[in-house]
Amino acid sequence: MFKRYDQKQQFLLPLNLEEFVLENHIARVLNDIIDVVDISDIESTYSEEGCPAYHPRLLLKILLYGYLINVRSSRRIEGMTQTDTAFMYLAAMQKPDFHTICRFRSTHLDSIKEIFSQIVTFCKEMDLIGSSISIDGTKVKANASPRQSKSSDAIEKEIDKILRESIEIDEHEDEIYGDSTPYRMPEELVDKKYRLEKIKAAKKKMDEEKLKKVNITDPDAKIMKHKDGSKKPSYNCQVAVDEKEQIIVAADLVDEENDLHQIEPMIKNVKETLGYKPTIVLADAGYFSYDNVKFLLDEGIDAYIPDNFYEVEKRGKTKKFRKSLFKYDEEKDCYYCPAAFEIPFTRIQKRENEPDLRNYVCKYCYLCVLKNACTDSKSRTISRDPREYLMEDMRVKLNTEEGTEQYQKRMCTVEPVFGQMKQDRGFREFLLRGKRKTKIEFVMMCTVHNIKKIADFMKREGKNLKDILKMMAGGILNAGIKGITSPKKGMTSAKKQISYIDL
């Protein structure tokens, strides 16, 4: 005997959308969270006149769920609303076209950033966030071909070529049509004029920012070196990840290849999102600079950031005696080399936009039996930056048992986050172009990461998200607080929140 199998059977009663997805399906977690967040900023951009629009909560849900399951194309999302039960559930059987989905995604950067902040605040209220964060960046390829990255000379040549070809086409048309006008411009001329506009815009950006190369397809993207050694037009995606549950508490996207200038903006970003600064900050050597360490000290943040030569010198892989083997005597303002010779201060080295260096030159190298292991020059020279004590103090801290243990946490806090984005969700290349739109994509990816972490926590702890959100809203009412979103911008009211929750 078989169960009845009839694809043409008719239903006498309407289906219930709640039956489309399992009770513990992550689409339900995403649905409950987006039902609670305040989207009044997005709603305010819609007009009451004209044809009714698709509800922004619907568009948010299907977009975020798409990013969660590695379906980012607006066309694919449109198709999924017609074939996938989770998308049908989130869209309530409505079917927005890909133009609507794409336009919504491209329009609401500030609002999507605010939704990310609200979800981080939910995580804080649920006690998923501690006080130690790890900061890191990863390169993600832009939606542009490396072959379209051109120098100023190459762009000038292409502009001349397109203009010359356009003139030739115009002359050919004059022969055919005379003084009359054809009904439709030749397609090859339309394409060339469109490309010419893009090339001129890229040339303008190159001149304004004094760049050596610029990508014609996406002028905001910069050529960056990836871990595999390849160089591609890319963006540098920055995150600050909390140690407790790997919640991303701050996210940004920059067009600078290295991470040197990102500590201060990321700390500011964390403070704006959480309302307080972290107690501990971990970052790799790419973030080390005297200015960064001084900034963190002034902020009262306990930082663990090795300098660029820390690991190399720690492993003893330097060809000559490393600088850390030379002991500095602050009172006498001199160094002592491994052979115990005194290296006195000799001269000042001037630098532009940096403090002057103090140079110390050994006078006894010709007598030293260790000279070949120390230097190939006539005399060994040691340079000292007046801020070098910051690096020395950091190395002392990192070399302690507590410092080593703290820094090792970075690898299992922030690096898995990028692995989950790239491997599990296929986030290896942007779909959109331009810094503003790619930032929308990245913030959305960080948002669904946090939603997934909330879902994992709910499943692991055996808790119900709706009950937790109700308790949170109730606590806010009792405390007389208006909202539970980021400190810079509150939700409309706790009462409004509960109306969303009690749908």
C-alpha cells in the first residue's frame, strides 16, 4: 500500500502559511526579528499616493534570507518566492519582481545599517555580548574585471579611440541619411557613448585622487593583493567580533588595502552600536602603529596587537641579530649589543610628518667576533623612534602567559566569521558596484550572520525567541525606556514594539 499521491488534488480549505516551514527553521527566527525591528525610516520614504507598494518588511525578510542561504541575485530571489516554501512564508505568497528587490536593496543603506545596530542591541539584551572584541579585515573582490583596471595613458588612448570611431560612424551616417535623422541611433554608437561616459568618470576620479590605476567598471574599487597572491579590484571589509558568541558588533567597508587606519573608526563604530567601548581589543599586526596603540591607551582599552616584526623575531627567523637583542639604557641614552659593547647616540634623522629618529652607531664592530652575525655594514646602526616604548611595552605584555592566552583568542573569534561568510554563504565577490552599494551588501551579510548566531543560541539553549522578545519589551516598558535599539537612535516606542511582537 502507498500513501495517496495526487498532484492534481484540490484543497477545500486555504493553506496556513505557518505550515510551510518547520518550527525550528531559521526562517522563523529571521521573521520574528524583522517583525520587531523599527523600520520607520524606510517607511517614511514611501508615498501614500499611487499604487500600493510591497511592504518593506517583506522585502527585508526575503533579501536577508537570500543572503543567509547564498542566494543574493535579485532575479534568483524573485524565482525563489515562487518555488521555495521558506521564501513563500516570508513573502506571504506575494511575488515582488527583481527590479523591486534590487531597487530596495540599493536605496536604503542608512536604514539597513540601523537595522544591523538594532539586532546587535537585541544580542546585547540577550546577554550574547561580552567585553572583548577582535578586529580584522578581509578582501572581497569587486564586481569588476582586473583587465578593466587601466593607467592614465591607457584611458587616454581608449578615449581617443572611442571618439575617433564615433566620428567615423557619424560620417558614415551622414553619407546614408544626409540631413535626415534615423529613427534609432546605431547600437554600436550607443554602447561606445555609454562606455565613454564611464571612462571619463574613471579618468576624473584618477586625477582627483592621484591614483596610478582605476577600474573602469567600478572606479571605487582598488587593486588589492589577496592571500593567494593574486591582485584584483576589491574592497576591504572590516568587522569587530565579540568573543562570547561571535556576534559582529561593528562592520564597515573601506577602499584602503591595509588595515593601519581602521582601529579608531572601528572603535568609534563599536561605541555607537553598543553604547560603550570594549574592555579588551585584539588585532593582528596589520593594525599595529604607534598612533593606534596610543589611541587605545588613551581610551583605557586593554589592547593586544603585535608589531610587524614580533612573530618573526619571536621565532628567530631574522638573518641578522634582531633589534630586540639590543638592550636600551634610558638613563644613559644608549644601547648595549649582544657582545656587551655600548652603542652611543650619534645623530638625529629628520622625517616628514613623523617624529625625528635617534640613531645609535656602534664604534667597536671591527673588534667584535659576532660582527658577521650582526651586520654586513662597517658598523651596526640602531634607530629609535621616541614612541618605541609603546611597542616594547606591548611586546612585554604579549610575552606574558595572560597576553599569549588573550591573543590566541583572536584566531577563534574573528577568523571563523570570515570563513562562514565566504565558505557557507559564498560571499567571495560583490554583486553591486560602487562603495556605497557594496557597503549595503556587506552590512546585510553581517546582519544575517548575527541572525544565524541568535538562531544557534536559541536552538542550543532550547529557548523560544518570541518569548524572549516579549520579556525584553516588557522589561523596557517597566523601566520606562522608549526602545531597545542603538543608543544614537531609539525605536518609536516600546508599545509599538509589542504590537509588532503580538502579531
